Amino acid sequence: MSNKQKVNLAGLTLVGLKNLFSDLNEKPFRAAQVMKWIHQRGVTNIDFMSDISKDLRKRLFEVGEVRLPHVLNEFVSGDGSRKWIVEVASGSQVEMVYIPEGGRGTLCISSQAGCSLDCSFCATGKQGFDSNLSVAEIIGQLWWANKLLGNFDQSNPISISNVVMMGMGEPLLNFNNVIDSVNIMMEDAAYGLSKRKVTISTSGVVPAIKKMKGLTEVSIAVSLHAPNDKLRGQIMPINKRYSIAELLGSVKAYMGSLSDNRVPLIEYTLIKGVNDHRQHARDLAKLLVSFPCKINLIPFNTFESSNFERPSGSSITNFREILKKAGYTVTVRTTRADDISAACGQLVGGVTDRTQRSVRYKRKIDKSNESVKLVGKLATAAERI
Ligand code: SF4
């Protein structure tokens, strides 16, 4: 059997592994053994899985292997955050970011190479879209972060307490692979993360949110960013397909299906002069009045080719205070890893853009640079006259 046809064990859920062992006429408990070797001990060589008999290892090797994406580069921020560039099978590069908080921390991982949506405040969207990541490429980011943080060999363990699917891509447009991946993250025989600490962040793919019920118990964050459909449609094209009412309705139904009383997180990127007025805050408070949630305000992080700006400190405070007075739990996301372009909304990687969107953006920037140069020349010429 050629390598290409082998099953990638790193991308299998516990159920998937059980099915594999059933096909090999083996007991289901083997699944948890293999899962522990890969995801708790960081072992990729089947031969090293010593609590499995030699004969079974040989048979497993004939049908399966562990393939993970490649980490190409690491950037370390002055605040201790780390960004890794990961190459996936398509040849594109995606980014993941680890943000430490004391001895623990949050890992922000990618679900797609690029993004087919085009939110106007997001650097990833400007890259266009290449491909969905496989389960092994998504879970492989968590695997690598554990490896590089020394968590497998306990050499320098730094706990990853939270995982957020807030990196590159819209997770729910890669539905099956993302659901399998978050379920592996929460699996006791793998990473054993709490369902409260694994979060899918979505821009609002309503049919996919409806499909989540019963398949996972992961937490959810909604990228809202505007208090009405008109403004949201201007900065997030997806709102033209699914209105805010449909989006909030589907999230409410999903939350109602969970076995505990968690609430979703509403993410609101504050952009100067666009959605940061006091009236926007009042409208947001009104919009969410019967939608139990927490609100996270994210001051816009600038990136090359963006026309937007971050609001002033006082605008952010005013916005937050209006929401707080209305009774909401509000946090303001501290900007982290800005010095390595790893702050929220800044991730770009290296995407083979199949949509040509990046080319169009580049043309637009070149054109506007040309106009700036022309205005400069005219001004100089005018000064000479
Ligand atoms: S914010 Fe999310 S959904 Fe929107 S373009 Fe960026 S990655 Fe895609």
C-alpha cells in the first residue's frame, strides 16, 4: 500500500479510531491507546506505541500513519506571545498564535487557508481563499503548539487552557473537519479540554450553526461587529445572506441545546468612525436585550492595505460604559502580539489565492499609491509655478 492511501491517524476521532480497529478485528479500547500516544505523548511513530503488541503495530502500520503539517517559522512577541507559520498540504501557509497568561494560555488556530468571506476589517479576508484544512491540519496546530511548548515531554510545560477557532478562515464553512477537530480537543483520551474552553468563532453561517446541535458541545463566539443589518452588511458581506435576527436566533437555539447554562460571546471590533459611536453602543444594548451573552470589544488592529483606524481610548471607554450600564458583562480585548502581526484580525499566512481577491486588492492599493504620488507631483509642480 502506498503512503498516500494510508489513513492519517492524527485526524481520526475516537469513534473513527474505534472503527479502524473494528476493521482490524481488534478491541475498541485500542482506539484510546493510540489516541493517547499521539495527542498526549506526542508520538508519531507507530513503532514507539509500546503498549500495543508488535503484531498489531505491524498491521496498523500497513493501513495507517501519523501525518502532521509542517511548522515553518516561529515569531516571539515582546509580550511572550508566539506566532507559528504552518504549511498545509495545499502548499499554503496558515498562522496560529499562542497567548500566554501566567503559566497557562490561549491558542488561536486556523481552520482554512485564507477565507472566502471578505470582512472589511480583516487581513485574512484580503488574502482570498485557497482550501479547507483537514482534521489533521487543524488538530495538528494544537499538537505542534504542545510540542513546541514542551508539554509532551514535560521539559518546559506551559499549559494550553483555551483553544479558540479565531485564526484564519470561517470555521463553519469547513464544518465536518472543524467539528471533528474540536471534539478531539475535548476528548479525554486526547487533549481533554473543557467544553467551556474550546470556542468556535463564526461570522454567522446560520445553516451550519443549526447543524451543530447534537454533534458537539463546544462554546460559540459570534462576530457581530455592528448593531444593525445595514451597517453589518457594509462591513461583513455574509450579513446579506443571513440577517442578524436569523444569526442570533440560531445561536440561541444552539445554546439551548447544551447541557449547561453557558452563554455565547459577542465579538465587536471597534472601528473609528464606523461602528464606535455612542448610538451604536445604545443600539447594541437594545439589540441584545433578550439574548443572554457576554460582550468582548476588540479595538481594531491595523494592517497593511486597511483604510480603517482604531478608535481613541475615550471612545472605547464610552462604548464599554454604555453597555455596562445596560447590564452587560463587557471586556475589552487587550491587544497582544501586535509587534509580530499576530493580533486579532492581522493573520495572513501565505495563501495561494484561488479567488483572485488578493490581486484585486493589490491593484486597488497600487492605484491609490499612484494617485498619492500624482497628487504629490502636482503639488510640487504647483509650488514651482
Ligand atoms: S473575520 Fe473571519 S470570516 Fe471574516 S474575512 Fe476574516 S477570517 Fe473570514
